Amino acid sequence: MDPNYIRFVEELAANAWPAAIVQHVDGWRFRFNWGVTRRANSVWPNQCHERYPLETRLAMAETFYTRWGGLARFQMCPAMQPENLDEILAKRGYIIKSPTEVQGAPTALVLAQTRLRSEHIVTISNKYTPDWFEVYCQAEKLEAEAAQARKNILQRIGPDTAFALLKIDDEPAAVGLGVSEQGWTGIFSMATTPRFRRHGAASGILHTLARWSISKNAEQMYLQVMKNTPWALALYKKVGFEQLYQYYYREIEG
């Protein structure tokens, strides 16, 4: 796949999940968010202006994370610059973590392949709401510190957002987040409470976000799904998503 295409999707994803602190260095982005989510606490190395030697940029990245008390970590995908960065990091002792697929699908296909059951009631807000976040934290079993850091990310998102909350029998059951920019909608924060799993709630959320995406003229959808979550991989395949590319992290063990 064309690295420029991958770089475009990765830039959308970075905009949709903004870290608290972002330092731009010679095309790379050093991101820090107090350790909450690897994506928001890693180097985005997908552009290179070559103003500095690679060794200088690597030293700057490692100094940045040391100063903030975090792990030095790089998000690696086929658009990384330079192309041999993976090999260089491996020689420096960086290990692979969290292999992840980036998947995409035409919005119209997702809409056709999902459905909202009659007993499902979904509300959408164009900004973060405490009700939505309460269900998300319950489903993900987040502790207070991690919850606050995620809340801050959600409140920083710049592009158009759709916070979808699904209820069954008037009881909150599932949530999902759509972030729309430049004709694409990213799907994030999909979560269902234990009681309502296997009740079609995730399909109902995706159906609602696909319909919202059409209203935003977003003809394509994308999402990230870890390779060790077979139930999620099965769901997304069923509703039309296919792998675009993969990424993983290289990080120094703490």
C-alpha cells in the first residue's frame, strides 16, 4: 500500500486521539499523555525533513520521554521514516508490543451490514458528555487516574465528533465514538457493558455512526483493532471492514 495513503490515515488518527503534549521535531511528533494509551504516548515517525541526523532525533526522543517520566516508544507502520527505522530501533534494544490492524470500509457497506434493533435506543452528542463517559468507564473498568487521562483526550478532539450511547430497556448498554475529517470517519472507544454483550449493541452503535458519517459526507470509515482480540476482529469482518495495514510499537522496557 502507498505510504502516502497510510500516512494520511495515520494523521487522521493522530488528530482524532490527541495527546496532552506534542513536540514536533523534524517531521516526527513526540506525544505524551501521562502513560494513558500507547498511541498518545509514543513517537509518530511518519515524516522526516532530515534537518537533523537520525541519531540526533533518536536522542531527542529518548530525552523527551525521560524528562516526562515515560517510556521511550515508537508507533511503527509502513509509512515510518526512515524506512529502516525498525531495524535501527531493534538494535537499540526496543522490543515489539501490541500488534494492531488498521481496517477500513466504505461507509455505505457498514450501514448495510449492520442494524439497529427495535429495542435499541441510541442518542448522539457532538461533544463529550458525562453520561457517555460513565458507561465507557464502567464497560472498560477504568480506574480514576486512567479515566481522567482518557477524559482529557476526549475533550481535546478537534474534528467533528459523535458520542453515541445505546440503551436497551432504558438501561445504558454500549458506547462508541466517531471522529470525522476529510471524508473519513474513525471509530474509537467501542465498549459494551458486560450484561449486554452479545445483544447486538456494537452493531447498533456502528450502524448509528455510519449513518452519522453519511451526514458528514464521510464515504470511508477506519478503525484500529488489536490482533489479540478475536471477538472484535470477527465483528468488524462481519460488517465489512478489511485490513488496510498493520502497526505495532517499539519500546524500551521499563
